[in-house]
Amino acid sequence: MNLILTVFEIVAPVFLLSGIGFTWVKLGFEYRLQFVTRFAMTLAVPSLIFVALMQTEIPGGDLSRFTLATIAANLILAVVFRVLVRVLKLEQRTYLSPLIFGNTGNLGLPLCIFAFGQAGLGYAVIFLAVTALFSFTYGIYLVAGKGAFGKVVREPMVWATLLGALFLWRGWETPLFLTNTLDLLGQMAVPMMLITVGVAIARLTTHSLSQAVWLSMLKLAVCFALGWGIAVAFELEAIAFGVLVVQMCTPVAVTSYLLAERFNANSDAVAGMVMVSTLLSVAALPVVLAMVL
């Protein structure tokens, strides 16, 4: 009973805030998605990442092991789904990116903060940074047919990660007034991202739901099994173990839909996967959390 209550206390704020965004749009109120998303990804999320890394107290060996586990998980996941897409005769440009990349920022970060605290945030930030680098390069290549390596060096999230890692390695800290400012900016990120997820879901329209159901279930099953297996293989400690599994099991990212729309892939099919996998996560993520807590 205590475990059920704990899991509920973790997931309820996440989905309630997403529900606020969903309801806000359905009531006809204005929400400037492009502005909020740009603000979050340019200032709020990078501030959260930098401060989380600078102030993390995770031992260096554990952090290195987790980073290697995250890289391995992403690479193996890409290979597995590339094979499955070919076997199932699905269009690679449409389906491979949403199958590989989860919503590790908007949903993954808040879940890990609520479930595992400050230490969990440090690990979740590492996972987000690795997947962001992967998605800005290989992910865009899958949909657009060309690389986007120049985009990586222009991403504030990437520089926040590199600077945070440097400050952590050297034991440096920013002046208190600057740390407090960045901390306040970072605190905006979690509620802003969650509300934006709800807004984005409310605005999606799709007719491709039947296929989206079994593909979303396939993604969840593969990601859970692989995440658990990688965590065991790398002998991750409890919090790192939980973060890796939870981040692997996050639903399809809304950015997959935006990329499909931009580069003329089947955006309707991707929208269906975003909607179904997000709804599926309402039931699945509490179960995943119960297994790793």
C-alpha cells in the first residue's frame, strides 16, 4: 500500500500538469507553443542542466558508468529498431525516429526528479544530454536524409551540459547570485515542459490509431527489456538503475512529430504514436516506477 501511494505521489503531478495544458487548449485559451518551447529550450532547461551537473554529488565513477550505459542503450536501441522496421516493412523515415527517441526531457526529467530527488536529476540530465546529441544528429538524418551536425553546436542544451560537466570535473562553482538566478530559471523548466506536453497533445490530430497502438506497445516492451538489461550489465547502483529504466520507457517525443511534419514524412502516423504512447505511459510508467523503486 505504501508503494502504491509513493508511486501515485510521483506520477500524479506529472500527468496533472500535462492535463492542465491539455484542458487549457481545449477551453480555447491562447498558448504560444513556439515561444514557450523556445524559451524553455534556450534558457530554462539549459539552466536546469547546468546547475544540476555543477551541484551533483554523484561519485565520478558512478557518473562515468551511467554515461557509458546510456550511450550503449541508445546505440543498441537504434540497431534493434532498425532491424524491426525492416522486418515489419515499415517506412524508415516515418517510424524509426519515434521508435528510438522518447520524451526524456518533458516527461523523463520531472519523473526522475519526483522519484529519485537531486541525485536522480543528475543522472536524468546525463541521459537527456546523450539522447539530445543523438537526436540532433542521427535522428534528423533519419527523417530529413541529411545530417544536422551544425545544429548541435548551436544548441544551448549541449553547451550547458559541457559547461556543467567541466564545472563538476574541476570542482568550480558560479558566484552565488548567478547560481541563484540560474536555479530560478531552471525551476521554471519542469512545469513549463509538462504543461507544454499537454498543449501539444491537445493540438495533434490523427487517423492512424490502430497501428499506433501495437507500435507503442512494441516500443515500450523493447525499451523496458533493453533498459533493464543494460542497467544489470553495467551494474548500476539503485538510483542510476531506476533512472535508466524510466528514461528508456518514456513515450514518443513530440519533436518526432514536428520533424515528420517539417520534412514531409507521414506526420499523421507519428502523431498517432505520440498520442497513444503518451496515453499508454499513464498506465505503464507507474508500473515501471513500482518495479525500480
